[in-house]
Amino acid sequence: MAIRGCTVPRSCLVLLRIDRNSDVPLYKQIQGQIRDHILEGRLKPGCPLPSARTLANEWGISRITADAAYSHLLAEGFIHRRVGSGSYVAENILDISLAVSARKAEAESSTPLLSSRGKALSRHLIGAPGTLVTAPFQSGLPDLGTLPVLWRRLMGRQFSRIGRHMAGYGEPAGLEELRHAIADHITSHRGVRCTAEQIVITNGAQQGINLCARLLLDQGDKAWVEDPCYPPGVASLKGAGAKIVPIPVDSEGLAVSVGREKATEAKLAYITPSRQYPLGVSMSMARRMQILEWATENGSWIVEDDYDSEYRYHGQPLESLQGLDRSGRVIYVGTFSKVLFPSLRIGYLVLPHDLVSHFVAAKSISDRHVASLEQAALAEFLTEGHFTAHLRRMRKIYSARQNSLLEVAEKYWQQFMTVEPSFGGLFMLGKLRKGLNDVEASKRAAERGVRLRPLSPLYLEEPAQHGFLLGFAAYSEKEMAIAAKRLLEPT
């Protein structure tokens, strides 16, 4: 293959790529490339072209081949010839270019860019959390200024130890030391029944949920989800082709009896039993036993998303649903994004023994493994007792900040919103008075630099309650008071 330019006095430069081993005839190669140069504007209207003789001599091709290329360009209207003068790019080439572009756009519009699953995933992830926003009262954010010094020290220690073991590819299931450390913690603090061999480290909880959806659901399988719901989790199920079955949530959690009535044959249930997202209720023991009984009878899976239960301000954290499971139907999803900081991107799955090898295989082709240095630093953070100490410290801080927000809400917002205290987590629920619209109110708040996540869009079925998810963990008492007053300022 050769690439070079051909020039003659007064003519435009013609760059060609000639592949003599190609099945495409030489005249068609030349014709197609000159046409592309014209359409893409590299050869302008009226530009003189090399003669067929010059083109043939430059490229070592026959005159017949060069003439054939020009003849086809002439027939298509891309060039014109003047007797005794030579060949030129057509003057009306703009009209030809627009027509070709229109036909191309029409063809592309009729050709689907994504698979049906890709379309579902893209459609339902629109509006999902993106760039980190730290304006009050962004929900779900921990305090981002409490850990950096200690974390830098632990990361520095790992860098100083880096060698072949840490610099090469890691195990898809995750660093063994971290899996043992997590197993020790969650068996003693969350009532999870597992060994380190049942744990797979993921890039955040979302990857874990996505793996569950991809490996456990076929196209058209039904899946129970709480209503209101956690949208990114539901999006993973939809992206896997599942048919979503919304199940209402009451004061005892997901209504299992309604789920049985609507779709007892569902293949999977995705739930947040320890602190339902977003309403904040805990699933009662009766409901826990009901959903475990349903899963056992039906051979269905339960994905338990335990996203922020480490932070409980009254009493001990509730034991996990997984710890009650005796049939191996529950997959436990945990994360360190809420208890430490979001950019850490380390989560984990606790799997029934029979699923472990399948999830490890899927993880290996998804992204091979989670970053090793961060895993090693987190393992030391857990085994050296820093994590338990951090939780104790932050529970006191967050409890005080929740109380501050309750005082702020009573002082400034009681005319239009009731804020309910929460037994745990990083946000509280504010319920708007009847007749007020949370989506419109959140837009007006954003104009004042205040972040209020509306509740009503999290419902999959009507009627939807209007309110806000009010994050308090990342903000000081002064910041919350200033933001609360700002909401009352006239436009």
C-alpha cells in the first residue's frame, strides 16, 4: 500500500491511498477517495485536478484506469471537464454535498444505535447522579473532610510497599486480606453469615447490583422493586431486560402480600430492608420472614442493598436479612462509599456459595479487578481498628447534625414542610404540605444554591407523595441555617 500526493501546476493536491492487494478495483479506489475529498471540503469547487495522464504516471497505473475513475466522477456530477483545459471540481458541489449528507442522515436515523437493553439502560439512567454536588441539602453525602490525613498515611504506606504482587493484575474476587477483613466486620456488626470466600469486591455497590441483574435475570423476567425506589438500582434491572413490578412500601417495609398478588412468579426482589430508600422505614421481622418464605418457595433471589445501615443513632444497627436466610436465596450488597467517601468506589457482594465462581467470572470480564492499592489501604483501615473508631466518631457528629437540621426545619420551614427524625442514615425525609409540588420547589431552591432532592419522582406508580430527601451529614449547623433561610428569600 502506498500513500502520497500528486500535483501539477495550478492543480489541487490529490492525496490517494492505493492498495494493490485489495479486491476493490483501482479505478474505484481512486474514484471513491477523490469523491470523499470533494464532499469533505478538501477539494474546493472549481479546483483544477491533475490530468489522467499525470495521475497515471504518478501512480504507475494505466491511463485507462485513471480515465475510468474520472469518467465515473463526471457521471456522478462531482467533476466537469473543459475541452482543452482539463478536469475541475464541479461548481455546484455544495448542493451535491448537502444531498449526500441528507441521505446519510436519513439512513443513520433508521439504523438503531443501541440494543434494546442499551436503550433501556440509557433511558432510565438519564438524570442519575453525576458530578458530585456539595450544596446543602444534598442527600447521601458523608462528611468529606474527616478522613484525608489518615487515608493519605495508609495510601502512602501501600505505595512504599508496592511490588510485583501489588503492581500486577489482581484477583477478580478482590484482595484476600480485604475480603477477610470485611467478613470479620459484617459477621460481628451486621449479623451476616459468611466466610471470606463468599465475598466479591466490586467498584461500588452499583456494580454489584448490575452484576446481579446481568447474571440472574433473563429478558422478560419479573422483578419486585420497592415503590418509591432507588432509581439506579431499578435501572440496572431494566437494563438487563427485566419487567419491573413496583410493590408499595408501608410502615413495615415492602408489602410482600401485594407482591404475591401482582407477580408471585417474580425471579428477583431488589430491596433495602434495613432502611428503605427513600422513606427510611425498616422492614419488620414479620415481613422479613414473609419475603424469605416467598423466595424459598419460588426459587427466587433477594438482592439486599444495605447502603447506609452502619450509621444508626438509637440502639444497635439492625441485623441483615441475609443473616436470617437459611436457603441461600439472599445476596447482600455493601459499600464503603457512604461510610467513608464516595470516590473510594469500593463495594462488595456476599454471595451464596453456588454463585461465587459465576460472579467472579463475570467480574473478570467486566473490569478485571478493583484497584489494588485502595483495597490494601482499606484492609489495613479495617484490621487496625480505624474503621470501627471512625464509625463511633461519625455517629456522634451526624446525630448532632441531624438534631441541628430538625431545629432549623422547625424554625424556618414548619409552615410548608414537616421534617421527620430518622433513626439512622445520612438524610431525613421532609414531607410537603398538601398542594405543594416538590419538583417545582426543588428548581426554585437550586436557583438559590440549595440542593433539595424531590421525593415524588422516586415513585413508579401513583399516587406519589411530595417531599424532599434532606441530607445533613456533610454540612455544619451554620451552613444548614444559612441555606434554610435562603429558601425563604423572595425571588
